[in-house]
Amino acid sequence: MRSNFILILAISGLFFWSCDSKRVYDEYKSVNQWNKDSIISFNIGELDSLKAYNLFINIRNNSEFKYSNLYLITEIQFPKGKVISDTLEYEMALPNGEWLGTGFGDVKENKLWYKEHVKFTEPGEYQVNIRHAMRKNGEVNGIENLDGITDVGFRIEKTTQNN
């Protein structure tokens, strides 16, 4: 009986994994009170330099997140030293306070566009760094510890026109 359950679980996992045919890279890191100085890093192995990819930042938040928007600072570090930095703003809730994203219960997951049709032309490992840049209105200093963000993820997908 137990071996049948494990077999069904393994087949189900394989089915869901194979349905995600666009995925090239997908990783999450758990956070608890995301400190303003904490950098979430993802090391990306070498990718096909001839193909273009779409990049996403995945955020899981719960009801402890007290804001309607999320500000992030991202960096892509190239193998030969080049760095591309971006300051990003994402809407996390509707004006009526309803959370955007998917999921049941308290936790919502947001798949946020980061960059599209990116080519990784340099051979070697890339690193993506993400930190929050949240501030309260009228205050210069950032929020020391951001509550309500439970996980930060980074995802790379194949484009539909992968030339």
C-alpha cells in the first residue's frame, strides 16, 4: 500500500514537472523579516548563448505584508564582471486591498516580469541579486525589517520564439 502511494506521488511529480516545459531555472529562498541589507542571491549556471529567455521574480507574501507595492533593487552580475542594476516597482494589491497573485489562504504568489528576450552571451556563471528597497512615505531611511514576504524566487523561461 505504501509503495503504491510513493509510486503515485512520484508519477504525479513527474507529470507536473514535465508540464512546465518553459522552465530553465526556478529557485526560491525563504525569508523571515527581510532585512534591508539582506541580499537574496541566485547563481545561474551557463545557458545557451544563442537562445533568448524571459526572466521573472517570484514573490510569496502573506497578510503581514502591509503595503500595496513592492520596491526591489536587482543586479545581474555577468561572468566577466559587468553588472546591470535595476530599481523595480511591483503592484501587490488592488486599490480595495485585495491581494494580487495566486494561492489559497493566507499566502499569495506573484510571478513578476523582470526582463524579456535576454541573451546570456558570456560563457560562465551569472549571479542575480535581489534586495528590497521599501520606505515609508516621507522617511529617508528604508524599512529595517520587511514583514510579510515569505519567499523570494527567480525564474528563467524559454521564450516562445527561441532563436
